[in-house]
Amino acid sequence: MICKVQSLRVQISCYEKYRLCKKQALPAVAIKAVFDRKLECRVSLLFEYYEGAGTMISYEGIHHVSVVVTDLERAKHFYDEVLGFVESPDRPAFDFPGAWYEIGTMQIHLLVHEPALTVRGTRMIDTRDGHFAVRVKDMQPVLSRLDQYGIAYRNKPDSITGWHQLFITDPDGNIIEFNARPR
């Protein structure tokens, strides 16, 4: 059901649904976001979904990204020495090889998994292929370090995104983006 914004009756109906949601103690942030943006045409749909749905999921952020590597020691050298990531001592003694790295509040997990289907098989830098991104405060130290180690990269200082983007691959072809806010 899509409500039409032109009808006063629908706007009142949306307001009544708003009151109903407040009574059922649905998350205020969801209600506020809808009304602040004046998306009255979507209000009924959203609130009908929330009615009886219980509590909305509250996401804190991305905890980790896992990437498959074929040679753990080679990968650890790259992530430790070349990129300067710090290995976490918190990785449990799983029954498979791997390593964890802490990057701000997020982690990157390296996994050795023989039957993996996510190994790209190329080190070609394709900025639209699957990748993870790491936000940095300043791009210059990243560029200097990559140049020091002779790592190929695709540099997009004037990206349409509005921030400086830089793409590389690890030894197994996993694409990594570094990005920085404009200065």
C-alpha cells in the first residue's frame, strides 16, 4: 500500500500511525528519520512493517572483514611490513591458519581456506570489484609507503566521491581501498 501525500486524510492517517508507533515504543530514531525527511508517502509502508515486527535491529558498525589468502606468511608480511597493520593477539586457536588485524574499531581477518571461491586469481586493480576500504587521516604516508615497497596502485585524488581514493591488491589479489577526507 502506498499512501498519496496529496490527501489530508492520508497525512492524518500517517500521523495516527506515528502516535501508534510511539505508544508501542518503537525506536524513535526510525520515526524521526521518516518525518524529518518528509517522506510521508513511505510512512504507512514503514510503520506497517514495524507494527508487530518488534524491536528494530540496532547496528553498531562492521566488526570485521575476512579475506582469503593462499600463503599466510606472505600475506602477513604484506599486511604487517608493507601496510603497517598491527596483528591482534586475540585470535583464538582455530583449526585453520589465519591472522587478525585491528584497524581502528574494525578488524581484518586473514583466512587460509583451500576450497575458497573468493580468490580472484589476478592482481589487476579493478576499482569496481569486491573490496574493503580503510579510512586514513592523511593519504601521503600511504603513498610514500607503497612507493617505498614498489606496490602498484590506482590513485584517484579527485574521485567523484569527494574523498581521495587509492586502490591496491594484496599478494592474493584482494583489493584494498584507502580513502581520506579532503583537506
